[in-house]
Amino acid sequence: NALEAMRKRELTINGLELGMGLTKGLANRWFSPEEHDPSWKSGLELAAFLDLPWTDIFKRKENLT
């Protein structure tokens, strides 16, 4: 997943934001416990930046009701 890819590269959230040119705090929302997925455009850019498939970025949310 994205956090594992960042750890392997010793990349912090701040480093990710700087490297991708993101607004400060945006990546924190992506990796928060509430799991806010990035927009499609940002998610695809994140996948490319971390050299991951897009399916590793977007989490499937099942409707349990």
C-alpha cells in the first residue's frame, strides 16, 4: 500500500506533499483513520509518484447495511 511504499523510500507525509506539490495537510487526510481517498486525479498522481497500481490507492468500501 501507499504507506508501505513511503516507508521503504523513507518518505514522510511532509516529504510526499513537497515532492508532489500538494497543499500542506492534504496527504494527512488521505492517510487518516477515517480513510479519505484522494480525488481520482490526485490518486492517480500519487500512484504514479509511488510507482504503485491505482488499486493500491483507492480502498474498496463495502456497504454493510
